[in-house]
Amino acid sequence: MAEAYEGREMGSVVRTAKVYEAAIKKDWEALKKYCEEDNAIMNFPIMTGARSTVLHIAVYSKKVSLVRYLLHLAPSALCELVNERGDTVLHEAAGVGNVEMAKELIGSDKELLKSTNKRGETPLFRAAAFNQTEMVKFLASAAVDKTTHRTRTDGTSILHITVLSKFFDTALELLQWDVTLPNIKDKKGMTCFQLVANMPSAFKSGNPMNILEELLYLCLPDDDNNDDEKHVTSCQEDLEGGCGRSRPCQYFSYSNGRTGLPPIKRLWDIKKQQNRVLRLARILHVADDTWMGTTPGWGKPEKKDERSQAAPSFEPPIISAARNGIIEIVDLILAEYPLATEVVNDREENIFHVAARCRRKEILDRLEGLPPQLLRIGRKINIDGDSILHQAAYQDKHQLRDRPGEALHMQSEIQWFKRLHWAAVPIYTIACWPVTIFLVLQFGLYLNIAWFTVSDLMRSFLRSFIDSGH
């Protein structure tokens, strides 16, 4: 049996050698000829590292006509034609985003839509992972069973993979296709909203700009319009309607954003990405319930000896957003759920503790505007017994560096410490007044103790002096 298998394997290598050579030379006519002469070649892997078949090679070529021709020669069960990773030809077409090619493949075998590779990824999952938004739209419209496409073998959902890769336009498309995706958690128990709350660089608050960049940013359009050339053409054709005069800044950005100055294009890309992630956050926070403290692991934190400041795995989004200074998410949550300020992480730290420790002035500005009944949360202590003033006193990587020199740096830290008194003073007022009154009432006793202590010391000194014979 082993000898027969090895002979069959060697025979396949010899038969596919010419096909491989034709593919390397991009001689597609010769490749067609070899496949016509021997249809069985379609079932054998070509000599490539990924052990791809002839149809895989055709998909790589992006030649729709070649794929269409080979489909007439291929076996009916295209799902059986897989490479080393278990990818079908539809997986490869989804990865390159060729919608026309995908239509041809699905037309030949609809079972390709449900096929999964060794990682449990469907073609739709692969298209989302490669940010092929148009392909995602097409495959999502053709998919019947959504359950197959939601997660892969390791528990990562299709929405998680797009958020982790910062493909926010594809993520928005997936949310229109399946509204249950925001509720899915990965193997660490993280929702997509918690992932977004740990991405400060994706938001405007995490991208400081100079004055010129801020001015250009304001001039760029707010809408995420991908059909830029069409917009410019319509403006030029309707000059009598005053299109160019009524929106000069937007016309400037549209006409120059794609082909003009690179800084403007870069800034416009940043703004579009920030608008997308903000739209995504608005959708995710409505479906997210982790602010209620329902995530396993909260409520009964374990006592820890070391004061580790690493973000907990199950940290609520509002705590993560405050830690990272994402004011957009903090505003979203507080506008919808003001009581979310009372949510704590596994170290019993609320938003005040995190803002104080990480020196987030912009977060503290928003907390100062809370109703008086909610300000009591600033008086709470964490699992280590630290108040927000203790948090402000810690000197770690979050030290203020807004002023040059150690003296001015110390001044900034003192000013930050004083600013937090408005929330923490009631703690010390309540806790320290009884102690202060007690000390005042016992002042006479302290004087007597001090006097007797000095008298005893003098007597001891005189006695030792006399005993020495002086």
C-alpha cells in the first residue's frame, strides 16, 4: 500500500510539473491545454509551499476568464480542493476581494459558502479579516446560516477580528448583517466594545495635533464619502448652483485629498477612520451591558499583595476608556448611563481612581460636572485602601510631563494633587475631625508626659554624673 501511494504521489508530481512551469511563466494558454489533456490534474496539488491546486493558482492570477474556463474541467465538489491551510478556492477569492470571481465559484458549488479551513474560518470570515468590504457585502447577502460565520475555532468572532485589525468600515458592514455580533465574547471574555475602549490611537482624543493640523482637520468633511471623484465631478458640472462657493473647504479637501498634498490626504484618512470608529462605538455601547458589572470576575475581587497597575482582563469599558483617556467613549456611556460611574474593576477602582492615577485631566473635567449625589464615588477606596489622593501621589509612567524641568514638573504634580481635593476632602473631614478633637482635648496630658520625660532624663544624667565622682 505504501509503495502504491508513493508511486501515485510521484506520478502526480511529474504530471503537475508542466502546469507549475506554465503558471510561473504566466502562460495561461499552456495551462489550459495541460488541464484539457488531463482533467485529473485538477485534483492534485501543484508544487508550491502551500500545496495549492490549479484553481488556487488561477485565483491568484486574478483572471476571471481563466477561472471560468477551469471550472468546466474541475470536479463538481469544489469543497474538496483545498491547500495546506485547508483554504478552498473561495477562501482565496475572498482574500483578494474579487467579487466577480466569487460569483463564478459560488455558481459552480454553493457549498463553498459554508466551507471552513483548518482554523474554522469561512470565506466570509476570511474576507472580513482581509478588510475586503465589498466582498463581505456580497458573501453576507449570499449566506443563509449566520451561525457558521460568526466565530472560528479559537473563539474569535468575525467582528473581533475586524476590530482588532482596525477595519472599522468592514465592522460597520458586519453589524448591519448580524445585530447579535456585539454580544459575542472571545475566549478571554472580552466584548468588542471593551476592545475599542483600549484603542486610544483610533480616536481623536488619542491623536494630539498642532494648530495647523487642527485647522485642516476642521476644514475636512465630516461625512465618510468614498465616492470622491463623483462628488468633484458633480460640483464642477453644477457651478451655476454655487456648489464650489457654498462649500469651499470641502471642495478643497475632496479634490486634493486623494491626489493632492500627502499631508492633507493623510489627515483626511485619519478623520475618516476616527468617524468610523466613533460610529462603531455608538452602536456597540448600546448593546453592551458590561457597565452593569455583569462580567464574571467582578464583585468579589481577590486580595493582592502587589499593586499591579496592568489593566484587568474584565475591566469595564468606562474604566478602560478613562485609563486610556478616550473621552469620546466616556461621554457616550455617561450620557446614556450616568450610574456607570459607580462601576469598579477587580481592584475596586472606579473612574475617579483611574483618572487620578493616570493624570487624565480631560476625564476629570467631565466628572466635575456630575450631579452632587454621584460625586460620592470619589470618596471610595480600592482594594489596597487607597483613595484618589493616594492614586495621585503615585509616581509612575503616568507622571505629568507638560512642563520642562524637575521643578516645574513637581509644581504640576502638586497642582494635580490639590485639584483632587474637591472629591477627596469629605473623606478626611469625616475621618480626621474626631482624631483632631481628641488630640486637642488631650493636649494637657501630652505636656505632662513631655515634662516628666525631660525631668527623668535630667535626673538620670545627674545621677550618672555624681556616680562618676565628678
